[in-house]
Amino acid sequence: MSYTYILKCSDGTYYTGWTTDPERRVKEHNAGRGARYTRHRRPVELVYVEEHPDRSRAMSREYKIKKLTHTQKEELAQSYSVS
């Protein structure tokens, strides 16, 4: 299983990525071992996750989400409750 996720950074921006383990990936971002974009915007918070059957679909969805505006990402995050 693969996942597409959105993180909210400490400066209010959003970061979108894909992973096979969202919890582990968030820990990596918060430890400074994630993407360069999030290293100076910690702490980050997981605000959205989608499950996909394979890596290619997760990456395709990541690409589509990255093209959304900040407001559209915010609306997507608000429509989802991370448990």
C-alpha cells in the first residue's frame, strides 16, 4: 500500500508527498531527515492522507495535489480528519 499525504508546516505552508508509512514519514520530517522543504519549517503536522493500491497512483495523486492552490489544499485538509 502507498499513501499520498499533506503536512502543514510551522509557517502555515503545505507540503505534499507520498510514502508507504505515513507515521514514520512524519517522524522523519520532524527529525530533519525529510524533504529539504520541511527541514526549516518544523514542526510539521499530518493533516491529510489518501491510501492507494500502488506507488504509481500515489505519485500521480501527489503531482495533482501539488498543483492545487494553498486554499484548495487547506480545504482538502479540512475535509479530512487524521485519527
